[in-house]
Amino acid sequence: MIDPRILRDQPDRVRAAQAKRGLSDMVVDEALAADTRRRQAITEFEAKRA
């Protein structure tokens, strides 16, 4: 499992690790997009809850 903080802070490092394993680095972009959507949803939820 990839630490979300490493994914956000060092995406090139994660892409390189994916490439080293012979895997697509598109997964990194998809994971970053999903993390962004998740963080936005949490922010919106917290704003409505306040």
C-alpha cells in the first residue's frame, strides 16, 4: 500500500517505482485525482457540518 502523503508529496518517486515494477504510471495519476476528490469532499462536508 502506498502512503497517501508520499503519493501527494513525491509522485515522481511513486511513478518511478511503478515503472521499475513494469506497471503503468497512470495509476499514480488516478490515485492523485481520487485523493484530491476525497480531500475536497471532506472539506465540503466539514464546512457544512460547522
